[in-house]
Amino acid sequence: MDSRLSLVAAGIIALGNPVWRITTAQDSPRPVRRGCSYGNWSRPTQFPVDSSQRLDDASAASGPGVSVAFGSPSLVFRRRVRRLNDRSPQTGYLRAFTFQGKSLGSPAGPFAFVFPRGAVDGAGNIHVVWGEPVTEKMLETAEYLDDVGIGSIWYSVFRKGAWSQAIRVYEASYIRWDPSASSQLVLDPNGGLHLAIVASFNQLDGSIVYLNSNASIWKPKRLGFETAAAYVDLAVGKGNEVGVTFVAAPPPSPDRRWRTNGMFLLASRDRGASWSAPKLVAAADQIPAYEPRIMFDTNGRLHTIWTNQSDTSGLKRLWHQSSPDLGRTWGRAAMLQIDATASRTAAVTDRCGTIHVLLQSTTGSGPRIGYTRFLRGSWTLLVTLFGERLGALPRPLLNTDGTVQVLFYSAPFVSDASLRYRPFLSTLRSARDR
């Protein structure tokens, strides 16, 4: 988990009008009248894992018959273990647990397992990628995992009760591997794996690298851009479509002044074999852009969401825009105004085409989980979930039964809550109107 929570939680979420509203788990946006109806978020339950392990910034994945969370213990816990056994070559531990608390162990080898993320295929096999530091010393000197410089990405699959031998799939001078800076691991309908990262090969570089795999053979492709990129995300459609969004400052304007960062789309119609030129998606009044997210709905329509702050008014906003043809044309942008910065934005789209957006915020009492839905061209009211608890680092996922779940970190309202953050789960149930 991002240990900076003990010092400061990034972002403040509020409603469009000046009143900050705190709600409980039972006070969710109203059900939609057509399409899907939605119940309440369930009362959060603590994820069944040894609390002494202090999992860092866990991610989650779901597939037929299994839902699993991935994380690695905090640097403080790692150092305590190493002091007890200085001869151990293991610098870290991958913690993979089913949602019932069953440990799946970890791939063999002296790995650090920084910010693991995974996907579950149709056969129930669990695919995981993680980062390894440029040098082991970085784990000894870094105060937070965010500070660890990543030099390579590794992969393993859990199949028939055992992990495969780990393989290195990519390396660079520096890889921006924080979960908000690189994409999740995405599985396509044919079982292929897709990943997008930002890698640097010199101090000024920030290249987008797209990686895909079939039968454990990984193929990296460097996608060029004129300036350094950040905040990359990826989505795969039902056909051969792949979309990648990212944030970057456009090239200098004619008078050589540098312009603010925009939100761009790269599109492929042949499963990543070839790519379009970067296309600017966000309009002038919708930037600077941060943390773009991209997804396809069940009809194949491409959706993007991102946050921005107005340079003139200082207002923070959440934007949505969609395209029926992989970015050739775009619909009208829809905006939800919020009173302050949203961070750790995450989203999933369900079988009815509803986009569920969860955010991390900071209130006067500490970090919270904010939630809104986008459906039929408009946003619902942004509310704060789980009013009796602090919350941070939301990780939503869509289960095969149509339920939406969120894995997040939570603590009670106490003065030393930063020492008590633990992973929790909550479920939002939905049903098609008949």
C-alpha cells in the first residue's frame, strides 16, 4: 500500500455544489430506471489475509470460479523479515490470495514483486506481472514502494496448482510502474495478454511501450511520440481493437511556448500489429488532463474518462467521452464538477454499459472512497462510500456473475489510523430490468 497515506492522502473529492456530502454504504446513487438496476454497496469486510503483512497497493482480478488479489508486504515488513534471516536471498514476497483467503504462494526466485497485477483467463489460470528494481539497494533505501526505481517487468502464470518459471518480458533504464502510471494486465477474448507502460531510456524520455503475449511469448513494441508521456492505460475490444490512452504535453506552439498536457489516444485495429498516430482527445477547456482511463462496453463502444483542473477558475472536473469507431469520431463530452482534486481514479464497465468510477479523496477527517456512475450520457451524484470508515486506493473489478466489487484500503476513524490500514472488500449487485 502507498505508505504516503500516513503523511498525506492525495486528492479531495466533493460534489459539484459547495456542500461536501458524507454518505454511508447504503446511500448510493439512485438505481437507473432502464437497463440495469443497482442495489447498495455491501458493508465492507476485511480481506482474509494476515494483517501483519501490511500488503502494499494490492490489485485484483476475477475469472471463472476464482477472484484473486495480488500484493506485496510493505518495505517495513520486508526489512523486519530480512533482519530475522539475513541469509535469505528473497527481497520480497508476492502475496496472491483468493477472495476466500487461500494463499497461492509465489513464483520461485529472489524477486521483489513490486506492484504485482494480474488477470484470470477462461480456464481459471492466473497470469501475473510485476516490477523488479534497477538495483536491490533501492529496496533498502526507499521509504515507499513508489520511490523504488523499476528496471524490468517479469511474468508468471499459476496453472494446475503451481507457478510457472518466471520470465523477464521487458527492461529499460527506468519504468514508471506505479499503478496510476501504467496499465493493468488485460486479457483479450482469445487468451492474449496486453500491457502498456511508460519506459525511459534517458533523462528526458518517456516512451509508451505496448507488450502483448500469446503462449507466453511476449512481444514489445515502442510507440513513438514527440514528447514524454505519462499516465498510460489500455483496453481491448471483442474484435481486434486495442486502445491506449495517455497524457503528454503537445509539441511547442508556434511561438515556442510549451502548452499544457493533453489526453491522447493510440488505436490499433489488428491486435497491436500496427497503430494509428496519436490523436488529441481532450479539448482546450478539458485540460490539463490527469489519470485517463479507457474501456470498451459490451457493444464495442470505446469510453474514456479523465480528470482535469481549470487554469482560470481552479475547479476540478471529471470528464467522459466515447467513440463508436475507435476514435475516428467522438460523441459529446460530459462533465461532472467536483470541488477539489480526485486521485487514484479507477473504473469498470458492466454488462449494461454502465461505467462505475471509484476515486480516492481527502476530507478533513482523512482519505475516503468516492463513487459515481456514468450511464446514458450523464453522471450520477458523486457520493462518499462507507461513511464509518476511511478509505483509499480503490481497485474495482467486474465478476463473471455481473457483480462489481471493489478492493480498497480502510481504517477506522482513530488518531493513528495510518497504522491500521487493511485491505477490505465490498460488492455492488446489479440485475437487468425485465
